[in-house]
Amino acid sequence: MEGQVEEKMCGKLSATCVQFNSKLRGVFTWDLLKTLVMGQVLSLLICGTAVSCEYLAIAGVQTPMLQSFLNYTLLLLVYTTILCTHKEDRNIFQVLKTKWWKYLLMGLADVEANYTVVMAYRYTTLTSIQLLNCFVVPVLMLMSWFLLKTRYKLLHFIAVTVCLLGVAAMVGADVLSGRDQGSTNDVVLGDSLVLISAVLYAVSNICQEFTVKNLSRVEFLGMMGFFGTIISGIQLAALEISAVKEIKWNFHVAMLFVAYVLCMFALYSFMPVVVKRTSATAVNLSLLTAALFSLFCGIFLFHYTFSGLYIMAFIFIMVGFVTFNAMPTHAAQPEPDTADPSDQEAQSASDRLLPPNGDGVPRNGILMVVAAL
């Protein structure tokens, strides 16, 4: 009798283990691994821009708008040129004719997001910037909820919380090691600039997600290069001409500019690929490790003090990112229409003519973003 009970218990335990292993294999897939690696490649590219900026600052170069202008110009030369070769409605002239003001707003949001966060360093501390910059994640989730109709589950919110705990550990390590750099001239103004930058980044990223999932990556990058070059060029002429004239050019400084621009160009070129594969929110969660990579480089290059909290922060962010991507989000189902049945049949027939989107993004999403803007 006891032997039969033990056999039943062993059988149940074995079945439970098999089911658990099956679930783990369903979660930790090659697709998730690819997403994880691609996100960290983006973080390493941001780390490259941070390191080159640090060396430029050491060389006495403070020209963030010039650096942005060079990046947008390279995007213009590559992707806008490709866009010019497209035919019919995908040609740059047709795109400008029908959607110029939409891409103008998107380019403006991107340029000013980069500029306002740089300006924030003049008024507040690195700790405040690192913490408040995370505001982009909840803003993205909120915008995705209302504009993309993306629906999150409880696990996604838990994953975001875990990632933010990792950021808190990183900031705590900075404070303990005395790396609370920056200024305290006007903390309220500096913190406000960081929040504005986070909102602008969210607007730019949500527009990017709409564009690459519903239109094309080349169109997004071509228009970003076109309008980004114009906007950053105007600001460069208005704000940084004197700083540019003071640059003491040599081979070392020139190579630092080249390194920065190539890292930024690769970041802008590769990020739409990852966004199309996942989402803008997931990408920004993966980018939280960029500051950690910069700190690890700083330990060897700039003699920063190491702290075990950095390792803890990296583990928290990675766990949160994997958890967020382990369960896919879904789009809200449209409410049933109470219109005339014949109209519903016509609409149903029209829907059948459209190919499935496959990524859960509403096809009218771009119109909703423009309306919101």
C-alpha cells in the first residue's frame, strides 16, 4: 500500500518537473536570448558615446549640439539619400508632401530631448538625472496604453519595478563612492529639464515604434536625418558657434568626434530593428544598463571606485528585462460596433483584404499619435 502511494507521489512529482521544464523552455527561448543580446548591444553603443564625451570634456570640448548635428548629418547622407531612390508613394518627395509636419514634430522632440538632458547637467546632480531619466519608462507605458492600445499584465509592471530597483542600487553606489557629480546651481530647473527630456524621449520613441512597425525603418531614419539636421543646425548656429571656434583641433580630438558620431549612427540605425522586434518600452528597459557599462569602463579608464552594488544593479535590471520580455503584451480588442449590419459586413470584408499586422500594433496608430501631438 505504501509502495503504491510512493509511486503516485513520484509520478506526480515527475509530471510537475516535466511541466515546469516545459514552461521554462517556453520562456527562455533563443528569441528571448537574441532580444537580450540586441538590447545590450544598444547599451554598449550608448556606453561608447558616453566614454567619447568624457574624453572630449577632458580635452575641453563642450559642444553637444555640434555632435548631434554631425550624427543627424550622417543619417541624412545615408538614409535620406536611400529614401530619395524610392519610387511612388515611398519617395521622399511624396513623404514630405503628405507627412512633413508629423516628421518635423518627431525630429524636434528627438533633438530637444538630447539637448535638454545635456543642459540639465549644468543645474542638477548626476544622481537626480539618473533617477528622473527613468521617468521615460512609465511615460512610454502610459502612451503605449492609450495610443498603441498595448495592454500590460501584472508581471510587466513587476518587471519594470525590478528594473527601477536596479537603477536605485546603481545610484546608491554612485552616492557611496562620491560620484554625485554635476551642479546644484538650480536643482528645480535641472530636475525639470530631465523630466522634460524624458517626456520628449518617450514621444520620439513611441513615434519610432509606430513608424517602423507600420511604415519602414528607412523612412523613419531618412526623415529623422532630414529634419534633425535642419533643427540641430539652426540651434548650433544660434548657441554654439563661439564654442566651436574655441575647439583646439588635433588628431586626438578629431578621432573622438569620429568615435562619437559612429556610435550614435550605429545606435540610431540599429535601435529601430530592436524596437520592431520588441517595443519602445522594452528597449528603454534594456538601455538602463548603459550607465552601468559606462561605469565599468570608468573604473578602468577614469579610476572610478568599484562597488558591489553595481553588480547587484546589473542583475536586477537583467532579471527585470528578461521578465518583461518573457510574457508578450497584447493589443486591446476594439469594442463591438453598433452600426448597421451591412456596414459591419463591408468593414469585415475590408479587414480581410488587409494582411495581418503580426505585431499587435493598431494600423491607425500613427494617426492617433499625430492627433495626440
